[in-house]
Amino acid sequence: MKRLTRVGLLLLVVVLVLSTVCGFTLAASKKLIKVGIVNLPPEESGYRQANVEDMNVVFSRENGYDAKQTNTADNSEQIAAARGYIRDGVDYLLISAANASGWDDVLRSAKRAGVRVILFDRAIDTDPSNYEAALLSDMHYEGRLATDWVLNNVPKPINVVLIRGQLGSAAEIGRSAPLLKAAEEGKLNIVADGTGGDTWSLEEARKVVEAAIAAKKDFNVIYAQNDGMAQGAVQALEAAGISHGKNGKVKIIGFDFNRFALRNVQAGYWDADVQCNPRQAGQIDQWIKSGKIPKGIVYQEELILTTDTITDEQIEKYGINADPGKGVITR
Amino acid sequence: MPRLKRRINNLSHLFLPLSVLVILIIINLIKGADYFRITMVNGALYGNIPNILFGASELVILSIGMTLVTAASRGQDISIGESGAISSAIFVQYVLNAGEVTLCTILVGFLISCVAGLVIGAFNGTLVSFFNVQPMVATLILFLGGRSIAFIIDGKVSPILANEISNRIGTVIPGVPIPTPIILTAVFIVVVAVVLRTTNLRLYVEAVGVNPSAARLNGINPKKVIFLTFLLMGVCSAVAGFIAVNKAGRHDSVNLLKFIMMDAILAVALGGNSLGGGKFSITGSIIGAYTIEMLNRTLLRLEVNPEAIKAFKAVFIIVLMVIASPVVRVFVKKFLDEAKTIVARYSVRQTGGLNKGAASITDTTGKKGE
């Protein structure tokens, strides 16, 4: 009987030792990188939804990350969350700020604590030494892509209806600037200059175009600074019986790469769409894994797709939001 | 005779919205004489007036509900855009999951969204009438949270409504020259008019709005009446959401009917209604809603700089309200009478000058009056 207990005890010890060793090796192989992500809420826009989803997919446990995420549009809540992550001792702090100012203190304390900060999508007004890198969309570049396309593909004289987004937003300023410059240089005329307001509203855009039609403005380009407003503009053209798209009189250009917009471009209902890439996570993941994080602001590569060049793969890969399916036009 | 007098009283109630509308029409006619011109495009009427009627349809429907809520509860529902977004999200989900889209699917979807509107109205109404929460505070809950709910119902994307029937509801039915949203709005207005004519709703709502305690003593339960107005508001939101989503062809939970409560409240005020409840005029609110739409388009027509357009709108509204306010009206009448009685040498131009003076003087007195 005693012998039996001894054997049992021995077995127990063996099992215990083996399991701890295994446990250690397992833990060692799964040394997770701790990341705190401060972002805006996904219901803000289709862009943000794609952005948050991308973050969730890339910074997952399977990918070797222990990520915590805070999504709020309130700058002070964002700052509080960032402070919390610094206290938790994260290795990396990724921030897309609701407001560009007010971040100096928190960024400095991150630096002191040895937390490396990477900004994505939105810049912060602070000294560049307060963060490692910023991966942003270059709105001016997007505007240049669109303006160049207009200058090269629309028969002269080019008469543009400009529909701006929220006035003063980075996207509106960047996407307007190259077009306004081209107009100043006399390469094209802006016959109507309107805005979809703070909500980049489809209805407002529609009214802008309806007003231009009522005033008997002659125009052959609609330059709408997001897809929803381009949609509203096209609704106004449809109602007024003005042709548009591939074989039509008015060329339509939108921004943001919503899949419905890309399908409209593919069908020749619209003419072009410019990307605003929400998928920064992959690039940041590469930087972290390789240990080579660049210094300062880095701009993402972005595309313009037109009726002639667009493919299904591109719509699948780069598009955001729901896909209505091939050949389906969203009026 | 008393009936005639009541008619005139009714009309004087509409003085404010109508005079504002007339001023806007005059501005537009000065800008271009062909303002009222209507042409046929692809078998549908097209022109400034159809565009205004088309663009204002959701606002008109919402301002009807807002008038009732304001009159009974002496407060405003600020969650109307959000509740429209939620009910239309449910409509879109039903249509997308129902398989083949027929007229029947759309109708059933519409009825389901109306039920959703009723549920939302019941939620707000319960808070306001039974828990005595201020209407703006009670509806603030959905104003803040409603879009998230709609976003989740949408499955975190903005679903596309690309079927033929939805497209026709949002634009025109072939063979019918009037855009469908205009027809739907007209039908809705007729239904509301019939309800107000055939039931005691107006009497009850006004009684509760004027004095809830007196209404209760006379056998009207203020809680029930206020609850009822919120239910009706819910249905109005659902109908407006239905029209809006079919117009857009896409359910954008973020932007659908955003901030429309501001315009709806303004429409109620422009319609000559007191925002403090009591007697109300739905006709006034409807005219007010069309006036706001016309104002928005007038600013675009005048090619106001996009940066300045909101400030211009605010200034326009203040000026229009002051010019059309009862205080100015009384002053104008008084000066006209004086001018008649004192001397005949007062020329028309001078009275015009005096009127202008009166307008600026009454600017402050008008505020005091309120």
C-alpha cells in the first residue's frame, strides 16, 4: 500500500514538473505585444467602421498582440483612455485623435514611461518628437489625383460644380485645394461652389446641383468630396434629365471608395472615385514586427479608379461598406 | 357671422408663415422671373416648385408630429431624426431579408417600421407623460443613442436598397407626372386632416396644452393625451424615415435625417405656433416647413458663399420673423391709421419709411412680448 502511494506521489511530481515546463515554453512562445488603441467610434462613418474592423483583425491574439481598444468621439475621454493604457504599461499606443489639440501632456508622459506612440489616420498638433510616427491619408494628394483626372479626361472647357464636405475639415481643405488652384490658373472654371454641410449630406448636395441647374449653369463635371454627396448630385441630374457617366455630358467624381460607389463607377454610371484608405493597421503591424518604425509623418499610398480601369478584385480589396453586387447601380 | 369671424381669425393665425413665404417668393422672382416655370422631364414635372415639394416632404411630415407634441407636452421631441433612422433601418433589413421584393414586401416592411416608430414613441411618451421627464431630456436619450442602435440594426454597414420599387418610391412612378414623395406627403396630410376633423384630438391636445389641471378636472387625462401625441410622432418619424431611405437608395445610419429636428421645431415656430404648447395650427407648420425648404434653396440661388450660408440663414430667419411678427403688424396698422387721420399730405413713401422705423424699434419689444 505504501509503495503504491509512493509511486502515485512520484507520478504526481512528474506530471507537475512536466506541465510547468510545458506551460513555460507555451508562455514563452506566446509573448504577446501589448497595444493600446485609441480610436473614434465605428458608427461615425463607413470609413471608421472599416478602420476599426481592420484594427480588430490585425491586432488580434493570433497575430501576437494583446490589444485593448477605446472608441469614443470625445477628446477628453480619449485622453483619459490613453493615460489608462500608459498606466497599464502597454508597449505601443496607437491614436486616432478626435481633436488635434490637447495631447501634449499625455504624449510626454508616454515618452517618459517608454511607451512608443504611433498616430494613425489623424494628425495631432504637437512637437514631432512626442510621437514615433504618424500614418496618415494625404488629403492634398487625393485632391491632386482627382483634379489631374478631371484636367486630363474632361473635354475643354471644363466647368465644375464643386460640392465640399464639412467646411474647414482636413478632408475638405485638402480635396478642395488642388481644384481651386487649377481654377486660379485658368485651367478650369468652378461654376458653382456649394457644400453638403457638417454631415456631408446627400440631400444638401442634391440641392446644390438643383440650384445650379435652376440658374442655368452649364457644367460638365461634378466634383463631390465624398460618395454620398456624389450620389445626391447624380439624383439631381437624373431628375432633371441630364446625362452623366461614361457616355454622358457630366462627369462624376467621388471620394472614399464605398463599394456602392465603385460599382457605380464600374457600371459607367459615375466616372471616377478616389480612395481614402482606412486600413493603416497592416502597415503599423509591419513596422512593429520588424522593429523599424519610421520617424515623423508617413503618407499612405492611395488610388483613383475609373470606369475603364476598375476591376472586381479592386472593389473587393479596397472598398469599404456594403457591396450591392456586380452591375447593381445605386441611384 | 361668428363662423365668418372664426374663419378670419384662422387666417390671421397664418399671417406669419404666409407673409414669410410671400417675402421669399418675391426675392426669388426678383432673382429670376421664371421661378414658377415647370417643365416635363422624362414624363415627370420638373422645376423649382416640384423640387421644393420633393425636398421638403420628410420635414413636412415631421413638423406635423412636432406640432402635436409641442402643443400637448409643451416641449419638443429632439429624437425624431434618430427614430426615423431606426425605423427605416428595420424597414431596410426586412426588405433585404425578405427575398424577392414585391409591392407586398415593401408594404409589410413599411408597416413593421411604423410599429417600430410606435414603440419608440411609446418609450418617449412613457418617460414624458408617466415619469414627468421634460420632453427634451427624455428624447435626449434616443437622440444620443439612436444612431448607434440604427447602426447595429444595419449590421455595421450602410445597406443598399437597389430594388425597382424603392427606386420608384424615391423618384417617380412611370406614367405619373408627380414625384412619389410629393404624393405620399399629400396623402399623409389628408389623413391627418381627416383625423383632426373627425376626432376630438385637436380639442384634447389643446386643452391639455393650455392647462393640464383644468383638462384633468374636465375629464381629459393629460397623461394619455401626451402619450398619444408621442405615439403619433413615432408614426410620423417612421413615415419620414421610409421616404428618406427610399429617396437615398441607401440606409446611412449616420446621416439619415440628421439634425432635422432643428428645422422641424423652426417650422412649428414659423407656423405661428407657441413652443410653449396650447393652441396649434398644423396648416401653419406645413407652410413653415415648405418655407424653410424654400429659404434653403433661396440662399443657394443667391449664391451665398458656402462658408457664410449658415449665418445668412440665421439672419434671414430673424429678419423674417421680426417683419412678420404681430408686434410689427400692430405698429404698421397704428401708423397707417394715424397717417390717415392726421394729414392727407403724408405720402405713401413716408409711411413706408415709418414702417421701417417701426420694424427696428419693435425688434426688442417683440422679444419682450414673448
